[in-house]
Amino acid sequence: MGFFDKIKQGLKKTKDSMVKQVETLIHSFTKIDEEFFEELEETLIMSDVGVSTSVKICEKLRAKVKETGETDPNNIKGMIKEIICEMLAGGEELNISTQPSMILVIGVNGVGKTTTIGKLAYDLKSKGKKVILGAADTFRAAAIEQLEIWSDRAGVDIIKHKEGADPAAVVFDTISAGKSRKADVIICDTAGRLHNKKHLMDELAKIGRVIDRELENADKEILLVLDATTGQNAVNQAKQFKEAAGITGIVLTKLDGTARGGIVIAIKEELGLPVKYIGVGEQIDDLQPFDPKAFADALFD
């Protein structure tokens, strides 16, 4: 299955829900008036696009309608697609041009964080990058074991300590190994304990100091993994993590299992955080680099 087909299949539930509701609305109006915009706004909000983002989409649509003089609601869908594509664009490329580059992955337990790291390692390796993993979620033995399984699947090295070890020490050892083995990308897992935010902030700050000291001029990404099936709760999680850590991008998992794909737009617009990767299936190659145009095309095609 090709790249676009994977995205299209992964977004089927969102398309069947959000886009079909928009299409039903379009077909039920004979003219573009204020009532139409109010109904559209409500439809987008109900599709997990978020209140402020839905309002903004409608504002941009009003401006386009005014500019073009369009009067037929049937010609609106292409405009909405164009607006969403524009809103999503920017910052989606991973910034990993130095050797080595660092990717720190954070997120609460249960969102698919460890699985994401394995799939990300596989994707980067398939593009010719030498990758090394660091099992710095030492809070749970299961997390270390699971990451080890994924390192085997992806065919990359892993650095690990025992359960309860200092996460910053694991990161330090992974960086040292990455340098000596001439890795292109170092990917480190972290513990996901958002309920104890102060502890999380302290731990991430300590890890951050190690990275800044040991990889002073390296490219760094701090990726937050979110579960798309949680809808607006994912936005709230992102807000809290954004306060606790300097997040550079989002990985949105389980998009294939939800009708709430509109959350992608809310995350980018409300938080100013680009979506870097999306998970659209269970297979190792189902974590896809995010492409705003392909996303909009898959929804509105």
C-alpha cells in the first residue's frame, strides 16, 4: 500500500464522520448566509476541531467567499480543504541535520510512546540513518523491556540500565554510545507521569541539562506523543506538557481508530505546535511523516 493510501485508509473514520457532516450541511443549503456559517462552525466543533480553531476556519472562509463572490455552498468544500491545508503547514519536517541529532520523546503512559519510538527508529533507519535508542523511562521495567523488543524489530542498538536507575544517566550513556558509534540520530524514551508535574519537570530539566552539555551544537527535537482517540483531552495534555518541556512537535497516534482526526488542526492552531508524525495502523511502517497536503487530500478527496 502506498503512502497516500495508508493516510487515506487511516483517516477513514474521521472522513466518514467530520467530512460527511460538512458535506450534508453543504447540500442542505441553497445559499451561503450567516446561518450556514453558524451551522458549519458547530459541525467543526463537534468534530473535535476545537472552538477557537472552528471560529478561525469560518472567519477565513468568510473572507474567501467575500473575495471570490462565491454564492453556491456546493463550491465551498474545496475552500475549506485549502484553508485547513494552509493552517496545518509549517514545521512538520524533523530538524535532525547534525550528527548526531537528539530526539527526546515524552508523553503519558498508554498513548503508544514506546511503540512510536520503535516505529520512528524503523522509519529513520529505512531512510539511511544510523539510530540508537535510550531506555530512559526507568520508572517501569515493562517500558525498558518493550523498547528492547522494538529495537530488535527496527534493527537498531539500545542503551538501557536497570529499573529505577537515574534517567539522566541513561541519556548520558546513550549520547556517549551514539557519539562513539557515529549514530546519526539518538532517540530517548522518558517516563510519562503527568499527574506529578513537578517531578516530571525536574526530571526533564535534568535530562535537558545533560543533552545541552553533551550535545551543545546538535539539532534537538522534543516530541510529545498524543493519542488521537482522546480528542480534546489530547489538546489539554499538550498544553500541560508544553509548560513542562520545550516541545518542538507532536506525534499523533491511533488516528486510524478514531473519528477525531480534526484534533490535528486544533493542536497546530491552538498550541502552535507542528504535527511531525501520525500513526495510521498497527504495522511497523504505519507511522507516517505528517504531510499537510496529503492529510487534507485524504479527508476531502
